[in-house]
Amino acid sequence: MMRSFLITLSHNRTLRKLLEQTGPGRKVSGRFVAGTTLDDAIRVTEELNAEGFSVSLDSLGESVATEAGARAAAEIYHLLLDRIAAKSLNANVSVKLTGIGLDVSSALGEQVTAEIVEHAARLNNFVRIDMEGTPYTEVTLKLTEHLHGRFPGAVGTVLQAYLYRTNDDTERLLRQGIRIRLCKGAYKEGPEHAFPEKADVDRNYVKLAERMVSSDVYCGMATHDEKMISAVEQFVTQHGIAHDRFEFQMLFGVRRDLQRSLLKRGYRVRVYLPFGTDWYPYFMRRLAERPANVIFILKNLFKS
Ligand code: FDA
């Protein structure tokens, strides 16, 4: 009940305005978000790098409806790439196609994304194209393949273990040497596309993770689920797969204990670090994933 209440609240405009524009709101968002500005993102990246984590930076924003909106969102990524290079940070960027123009027109989305990937390639960096709901799966894969052809190694995407098609998509991307982030999947999908049972999603995640870490392609295992992580650890130990052949990825502020213990055990861990003024829906979705976090947040809200 609490979960669906929080999801409902994530769409509430009044609460959003209130929290996004007030000091206490910005203070609690710091649990899951680096801050509102580019400087905040760079500062927290430096802190995470100092601890031994690599980072993927995500400029928060919902789907944009105009070309100006798409270009403004893309500009933040261009600035980010330059700042990462200037400070030699261990960080890349994650983009959502709908956040940089795909819903305005596919031509605009493709052009804006190509410009970001070209910029990253010039700086020897990397762009991860996040995966959205199933209406975007094929277009995301096709664009990633096209850009990988133009800028080999500078772009990769995400596959979701809850989709039936992901087995085939894994082979399709690995064949081309395209880097994959594997996650369980975060969108509401029907049984025509996705396994309805969590046990099947988990089973598929382990199978796909084993396939990816056995390949020659450097992939990211994105999960906070200790069962998935243990399965990967066991598999790589049994098969003598070196720890630098893949990485674990987790969201900023989620299971920080686990993130640190993986680092200590000699694994690579990349933290997905969101920032920006549009933090409210992202923040509420993280609370909904684990409503116990609400208590932590409320305690902090009333601390001076
Ligand atoms: P699961 O949801 O089963 O949770 C396992 C355990 O993790 C929980 O029992 C709890 O202990 C802990 N946990 C999870 N969320 C928590 C929280 N908010 N606070 C505290 N503990 C928490 N999805 C997508 O569709 N497209 C994408 O591009 C991406 N990108 C992406 C990048 C990265 C780096 C991560 C980590 C995740 C994504 N995702 C994503 C989201 C992903 O699909 C999935 O929805 C979430 O990671 C939750 O699934 P888990 O694998 O963590 O397991």
C-alpha cells in the first residue's frame, strides 16, 4: 500500500514544487541525488572516485517535448564530458533518449545522441544509453548499433532481464562487441513482453549475467540484489574470470554497505549518480522501492 501511495505521490505536482524549491526538500534528496547543479555532480564524483568507485552521471529530466528542450538537456551532457576530462575523473555519462529529443522526432533524438557520443569518443569517454519501456527497446538497440559502428567502443546500452527478448538481444549485442549493462527492468510491462514472476526474472538475470561475464565484452551487472551478486561472484570464482573483466553497478545511496564491501573484495563498482533540478520523481521512485527509507528521510528532515 505504502509503495503505491509513494508512486502516486511521485506524480503530485504540488508536493513536487514544494520539495524541489525548499531547503529541507533539497537536503533529503541528497540521499539519492548528487545535488541540483553540475558543480554538485562533479564534487560528489570526486568523492566517490576517492573512495575507489567509478561513476556514471545522469542529468535528471523527464521526456522533452521540444527541440529547444532536447538541445538544452544535451548541452548539460556536453559540459559534463568536458568537466570529466578536465579533471581526469573516472566517470562516464548515462542518457535517456526521451530526455534528449526522441519523443520530439526520431531524427532529432538520433542527431542529438550522435553529437554526445561523438564528443565522448573524442575525449576517450563512453556514453551509456539507458533502456526505457518496450515501445523504445528496438529503436534504442538500433541507434546504439548504428553509433557503435561510427564510434566503436564509445557507446553501449542496457538490457532488461524481465523481457523475453533479452536472451536474443544479448547475443545480438555481444556479437558486435557492444557493452551491455544488465538490469532487471524498471518499467510496467505486460505478460506479452515480460516475465510476470519475479523468480523467473531473477533466474533469467543470473543466466544472462553468466553469459556476459564469460564473453570478451566488458559488461556491467546492475543490481542491489545480494542473490544476483552472490551468483555472479560464485560463477566468476568457479570459472577463474578476472575481476577486471566486468563491473557491478548500483544507484547512488542504495545499499552503500554492499557497494563498499564489493570494492573491498576487489570488484569494480560503478555508482550511477543522478543530479539536476528535476530530482523529485526519481527520488520518490527510490523511496517506493523501499518504503523503509521514508523513516530515514523523515528523521533527517527534522535534524538541524
Ligand atoms: P530488487 O528490486 O529485487 O531489489 C533487491 C534488493 O535491493 C532489495 O531487497 C533491497 O535490499 C535492495 N534495494 C533495492 N532498491 C532499494 C532502495 N531504493 N533502497 C534500499 N534498498 C534497495 N532499469 C531500466 O529499466 N533501465 C535502465 O536503464 C536501468 N538502469 C539502471 C542502472 C543501475 C546502475 C541500476 C542499479 C539499476 C538500473 N535500472 C534500470 C533499474 C533496475 O531495472 C531495477 O529496477 C532496480 O535496480 C531494482 O532491481 P534490483 O536488481 O536492485 O533488485
